[in-house]
Amino acid sequence: MRHPVDQSLLRAAKRVSPWAMAAGFVSVAALLLFAAACAPDARPAAESVRIVQSTDGHFTLLRNGEPFVMQGAGGRSHIDRLLASGGNTVRTWGIDDLGRKIEGKPFLDYMYERGLAVLAGIWVQHERHGFDYTDPEQLERQRRVVREAVETYRDHPAIIVWGLGNEMEAFRGEADDAPVWREVNILARIVKEADPNRPVMTTVAGVTPEKVASVIRHAPEVDILGVNAYAAAIRTGEILNEAGWNRPFVLAEFGPRGHWEVPLTPWGAPVEPTSEEKARYYLRTYETVMEDAGDRCLGTFAFLWGHKQEVTHTWYGMFLPSGEKLPAVDVMTYAWSGRYPEVRCPVLRSVDFPGSGRVVAPGTQWDVSAEAVDPQGLPLEFAWEVVSEQTDPAVGGDREEPPPRHPGAITAADGNSATVRAPAAPGAYRLFITVRNPGNSATVANFPFKVGEP
């Protein structure tokens, strides 16, 4: 049985001088070490993590000598569900996440006790937020923050990889992203100096041959390329191979088709896939990447294991704000564990909404209905809601304010049918339908329409 030893005591013991040893002080250090080893709540030493490459080019992530494939999710909520689904790693984006508490326990301690690894994100500043990659003072300040972050948490055994930044290049342009990657290379070296026992990853917004070539040229210290991709995610391995990337990669975010990758209404509203369509995309992406590029892909992270407002309150979340899981969770459970959860989400087969995709006059009224079934035969609850289109969208996943809701637009509701009246104010709207079962599971769809001159 391996006994945990507090590393600060080990370091103290190593600093004992020959004079102290001769005087008998070594016995005190030995007693302290023995006490630490026997303490039931002492934390184990930080685990060694490294990447090995076989002669045939296959990359493997070794955690304390054992192969480890990151079956991950982005987010820090619904941890019990993640464990039950077969997930083994969570991804965070900023060092502040590591200082949070869950159920009164420090974040990293909580994750480690639950058996989860952490891909620990260290936020690297974006120029669109005002950072200047030509300003020596700003660069030095950021380097200091990165070093202090690693030194603070490097002894924690939950951390498996350092995630250095997220999409810093996205709005700069590939022809001019060299300053970012040169600085990332310096930061990666700083991370490795502070913690030589873990790999360093940096994450880009999608991959193109030009972008990959820039990272190869300017950031050789980066061990793993993290890739955030959605509709194009299934081609990640193929594109990296064509671009000459000879290091491993991680699919750092994947999920449904993004709002920039779907058809638009005549007034420019992106058409959100249904929960069932999203689930199929999650599973297809995961299986394709692991089959086609599993020799170079060290893991994947489904996005988002939680919920967020981005275009709508349902587009990227794998859970509703009220806590119910959506079909994407069911398919990732299957992908990770080979089985679906005991209680699966309802299936929304069809929705009859005559206003979908149309421009209508104020006050137009419709009778709408939906057909849904439950895989377990459980009773279903239907909820209808009209929400304004997002008129002030954030950039790059930044925080968004939710748009107004219009409860008065639902004039009657009876189970799977409702009467909907278009708001009086001109503008773009969406009709949402949510179907829940008693097993804390749901499915959702929405349909854009516009109030104006038909």
C-alpha cells in the first residue's frame, strides 16, 4: 500500500544540514515524515505525467507509468453525473477555477477524492480584451502570473496537464499570429521550469495548415496542441496530419455545430439544431476522431458539461439551467462506458409550429403541438416559451446577458399543445419547447420567427 507523504515535509527533511544530522536532529525529521505518511488525510505526492511515442508513431499519455486517455468534459458542475457516465477528466480555463470550493472543499482536492484528473487551464490574455503582445511590461506581468500559478498548484496530484491559454490567436489573423505563438513558447518554457513533471498544452480555435505551421515554427516548447472544433472536428486528425503536426493533440472542445456553421433565416438568425441532432453530432465526432486519430489524440473534452448563454440558453450546454441532462450526456455516457444511462432523455419526434422561419404580423396566433416519446415509458412534461433573439451577442464565447422572455406570448398550454401569440413589438424571437421526464432528463428545440411586415 502506498502511503501519502506531505511534500513540504520531504523538502524540509532534504534541507537538514550535516551539522543537524550529527547533532541528532535527523531523528526529528524522520518522525515528522513517519507521522505524515500515517496521517489519514495527507495528500499524495504530485503524480508524474509524461508522453511517450512508440516506434510506429503512436502517442500515449502515461500517468504514474499507466496509460491514461482523457475522457473529459469542459466544466466543473454535475460531477456525480460525469463519474456515472464514465468521464475521468475535467477541463478548466483559468487558474481562478482551481481556487474555488465545491461542497466546502478546495476544487482540486474535491476532484482528486472523486477520482477525476484535471486539465488545469491557465488563462493567457487576448488582444481583443486589451492585451498588447508588443508591450514588455504587460508580457512580463503575464509571465509572472503564469509562473506563480504553476508554483502554487504544481504539487497537487489531480493535475494531469497544464492548459496554457485558449484561442488567443482567433481574432488576430493567421498571417500575423507569430507574436502570440512566440510568447506562448516563452510561457510554456516557464511552466516547464516550474513543473517539469507535466506536459503543456495550448489551445487554438480550429486548425488550418497555416495556423499549424505557425505553431510548429514559433512554439516548439508546446507538447500538445489543443483544438476547439465543432462541425469541422471530425477532420481534426486529418488536417493536422496534412499540416505536418508531429506531436499529439487533444480535442479540447467539441459538441454540436456552432452557430456560425448552420443555416440562417432570411433575417440572419442561426437555426439551432435540436437536442437529438446535437447528440448525434457529439457521438459521431467522438467516434470518428478516436478511430481515425486515436494514435495521436490523447483525449477529448465534450463542451459544455453544464449550461451557458451563448446565442441561446441551450445551444452549447449539455444540461438545462434547471439541471436536467440532455441527450448529449446520454450519448457521451455510451461513448465512454459502452452503455447508455439507466434513464435516458425523452425523444422529441416532431413539432408543428406554422410560424417557424417566417416573418409575421404582430399578434399573429398559432396552435402548436409536439410529438415526443419516453424510452422508459415515463410520463412527460411539456413547457413552451417565447424568447427574444439575442441582439447583443458576445464574441468568442465571452459572457452574454440573456435576452428577454415573453411569458404572455403563451396564451394557453395543455401538455404537448399550446396556443402562441406573436409579441406586439417588432423584432426576432424564438419559440422554445422543453420536454422533461421524472428522471431528471430532458430534450429541447427552438424555432426562430420574426415580427414585422410579412
